[in-house]
Amino acid sequence: MPRIPASLSSLDQVADYVLGLAERAGLPSDLSDRLRLAADELATNIVVHGYGETGGEFVVEGGMDGESVWLRFEDDARPFDPRSGYRRPDYGLPFAQRRIGGLGVYLALTAVDGFTYRRVAGRNISTLRILRDGAHQNDQRSRAG
């Protein structure tokens, strides 16, 4: 996929790419939806938190192998490992007392079966992976950690 402008108006391009990849991989709709949710959150974080007002661009590419579909985001925004914002919701607190932020990352990383982050040569590289057979892992720590 070509470079995408880091703007909220570009998020539809990301969604179209992810859904096209999911279709080519033969993912059922529930798996496609999970992958799109995670991709949308990562792309939004790149645009809003990574680049902010400065603007920039990022690359999204994906593929499939025998057991999974993967999606990689690369950008040269400030360093950011999405797992650093990962926080399970505190269901014991009323909504008004819960900390703001982190829920989107939590939802994204628990929606997929694998996530890796690396910072290489000044670039953030985040990769999502979802199992093609739908055998979603139940241990959230292994996906997000």
C-alpha cells in the first residue's frame, strides 16, 4: 500500500485496505471486524498522538500465511509503543472515576491474536496478527505483552 497522509480523513483508506485483505484471506466477518477494529485504533493513534498537528504519513501493508493474517503499520512519528497505553478497564469503579485513555488500545490489542512493536531506524513498526481459523487466544497478556 502506498504512503497514507496522517489525517483522520485517511482512515477510510486504511479500513478499505484491511477489509480487502480480510476478504482475500477468506476471513469470516467476525475476524474481519476484529482486525479492522485494531487497525483503526492503531491508525488513529498514529494520526492523533504520533503526528498530531505536525502531519506526516504512514504505511500500511499486510499479508497472510498458512495460519494467520498480518497487518503492519510503519511511521516516523515520535516513538510510541501502543502497549505502553494498554490498560484494562477497572470495572469496579463508576465511569466518572475511571482514568481517561487507554481503552481503545486495550480493545485493539485484545481483539487480535498477536501484536509486536519495534522501533527501527527512527520508525515505529507495529504488527497485528489474527489467526485464520478463528482460534482466538484467551490469554490477553500474551497478545498485549
